[in-house]
Amino acid sequence: MPKPIPPPPSQNPRLSAHQVILRPLVTEKGVHKANRQNAYAFVVATEAAKLDVRLAIEELFNVKVTKVAIQNRKGKIRRSRMRRTSTRNWKKAIVTLRPEFKISFF
């Protein structure tokens, strides 16, 4: 039986770790998940795939990742007088680490 083919990285393989991970998402819910479930949230590049996020987190923080969940978030509608615009769409990644690893943002 042939080996399964691993999923390809994102469409743009030239993204470095610092280009994939834009910033950590530090919220009350995120801090709670980090303390209880060892899961951390990040804002990532919209072109990034799960494999890109996994490799970037492991490279930047020297940790081992067990799971990556990605959410595509819609931008919110904003109004100013007669105009309606929206904020840009963004991508959120929730990264679960092995129990022996932690990430400290503070």
C-alpha cells in the first residue's frame, strides 16, 4: 500500500515564519483556553495553511504542536454617515501544544 501524500503547504511557499504568524490573539477567552487546554490563538496570514502555521509556531517558539484549527473570519460592517464599509477579512489559528510545552506572551 503506498504512503499517503502529505498536504501541500500554502499556495505561496515563500512565506517565512514571521510572515505566517502576524500576532497573538490575547483575549479573556484565549487566556482561559491557554491555561485549561494549552491552546493558543494567533492571527495568521490569509494565505497560510495548517502545515504552514504548525511549522511557524514550532520554529518561533521552540514547542511541539499537536493540533491546528483554522477559522476564516469575516470583516465587520462599519458605517460612517452615508457610507458603508467593512473591515478586512482575517484568519485565526488555534494551536494546541503538547502538555509539556507552554508559550508565555507576557
